[in-house]
Amino acid sequence: MPGEAAGPDFRGAMLLLDGYGPLTGDVELHVRSSDWGGHGHNKDPAYNGVKLHVVWEQAVGNTALLQNGGPITTLVLSKAQGLVTSPPCLDAASTVKDIELLEALGRAGESRFRLKGKNILKSMEEYPPLEVLYQGIMEALGYSANSKIFEQLALRLPLATLLEYGTRVETAYIASAFQGILLGTAGLIPEGLHEAIEHERAWREFLKEQEDVSCAVDTDRAAGDDKNLDWDLKVRPANSPVRRLAGAGALFARWKACSEPCRTRETIEYLITLLFDGSNKPIDKLEKSLEVKAAGYWSAHWDFGRPLQGAAPALIGRGRARVIVVNIILPFLWAFGTAKGRPELARMALDAFADCPKSEDDRIIRHMEGKLGVKGRASKGLRAVHQAGMHQIYRHMCMYGKCEGCPIYMALENRLPSP
């Protein structure tokens, strides 16, 4: 998979190297082997996961080493012409019909959906259903950079604890209180910030609301442990954990409003009602239930003390809401229906997933679209289930070199002439 702007050129590659067997690791590309040290990779721990250094020419006496001192296998392309082969699915869209490609991706997407649902069922054996849903939404709000940290925060500050705090706060302050509790527990409220921007009216009002609940809320008890969460703050401002937690606080304040006193039934049944919506637009209704517009302090600031120029983006926009619906809400409702003996609910969740329009692209989807040559007519037919299929194939087959079990490979086999 192509890497980010900083770091190795490719991440999570499946490599078959003589004498080593299958390896999973990163790949770095250079024209000359000496470029490894010339670019400072031998001093950068971000490159310690590199398993293969691909170069065109090898400098005499030049050996690339990792920052931790480990060696790297080097492939010299000028000496390996004719030995490098392409995967059989490369540009598959030019060989198989659009409908065959989409059917193969759809089958893989449904497998991924059921796998997610089964993992949720397993989590429900340990946590209450609404707590499992909360954990999933929190993870999705972290994006790839902070998803695991958001999940850790959800375990450190359970939803039941958050909702219980809400019973001590005036209704008008619940969203702000939840934002403050989440941000405080996450360790994302900078020290000394009160004095730094005390002149800002919006900030004074925000702090005042936090002070109103501070006597009732023991954030140290909510934290659960003293280990700091390792946030990745090098993300786009709109995706910063501060802004996403502000969105989470406002979203879960709605749950507090329909879960008095801290019950799970009302929130889950509300989502089920949206799924069975008679207007035949359940996805649209579910997405709107998750969207959070910027309000109060966050309507005028990107982050603490960082004023906005122009209109404020949503704290949770339509794009991220769809990702949560596809990857969290619908698999959760499938699992909930399965666990509660409500097969019609499980069926409706799966049907809604199959009909859902495609969601935001990510690195894996872009990689798979490029690899398969999914452009033009085929790309117009892509839905969320097909994107999920790309994830399923990449994570469970491409990463392990399992071409023969891949539905794309099997579709190609059916189209190729017999020898």
C-alpha cells in the first residue's frame, strides 16, 4: 500500500524472499543504494519497518542499515530484469466485465460485514451493547492516525460513566460538559490555556461551563490510569483529535437526552427505527443522526486558542458519518438483531449495507482501485459494499499472497481461455 508523505514509499507489503519465507513489511525505492544514507533513513526510526530496499543500481561497498542497526535486503532492478512479476489481478477491470468485478467485490464486502458483526457479538459478551457501539464510534472518529487511541479513551472513560456525569449537569450544559470531560481525560486541554486566552469571551464561557461541573466530575477517577495517551497531532486541522472529541461530546449528549436515566434501550431502538424508516432512505436518516455542526466555541475556533477564518466545518460531517454508518452502525444492528433473536433486523441491516452509496476513499481503497484498474464505468457502480470488499481482499489475501483464494483471481480464471 502506498505510504504517507513522510515515511517509507510502501507499507505492509507481502514479500517472498529467498531464504526468509513470507515477510510483511515496508518497502523503500531509490535510484541508487547510496540514497538510503543520503536521505537520512539510516537515522530515522520511521524506516525501521523496511524489509526491502529496491534500487536501480548498487554502489560498491554500500550497505544500507536501519536506524536500529538491523540489515535490509536490497533488490537491484538493473540485475533482476525478467525476474519481477506482476500480481495476476493487475488491471483486472480490463479483462473481466464490470458486473463480474463488482459481484466479486460485493461477495468479499459481505464477508467483511459479517466478520465485523461477529466481532461485535464477541465484544457484547464482555460489554453492554450500547458500550460496544460507543467504543466503535469512538474508534471511527480517530481516523487511521488515532483510531486505537480513541478506542483506549473509550475504555478509560466508559459511556456509562460519561452518561452518569450528565445527570449532575443542567441540560443546557451537557454537550459542553461532555466535551470537557472527554478532552480532559484525553489530556488534550493545554496547561496554562486559561491565562493565555482569558480575554476571549467564548473561551471564558466554555471554561465557566467546565467549572460548573468540576465539583461534580472527578476526571482523575474517569481516567482509570495515569498513562498518557499517545496522540498523533500531525493531522489535518479538521481531523484533529481535539475537534473530533468535541464532536463526540455533542453526539453523546444526544444519547444522554434519549437514555434517561442511562438506559441503553432508547438509543438502540431509535437507530432501529431509522433503519426501518418508511421513506426508503434509512442511510440518509442514520447519517443525519450522527452529524454534528460546530457550535459555541468550536464555531469560531479550529482548536484551543486558534481562531477560524471563514465558515466552521462540521465537528462530524456527512462523510465521516457515512463511514460510521457503514463500518459501525449497520454491523452493530446486524449483531444486535442476531443476539436478540430478531432476524428481520439483521436482514435489514445487511440489505441497507448492500444499498449504501460509497463512502470516503482511504489509502487501501485508492491502492486497490489503482491495482485493479477500476476506472470509468466500473468506478461509477462502486458502492460501500464494494469498498468493503477491497479492504477484505487486501487485508486477508493481498497481504499474505493468497491469490488463489481471491474472488478477483477466480473471476479472472473464469474469463481466461483454457490452455
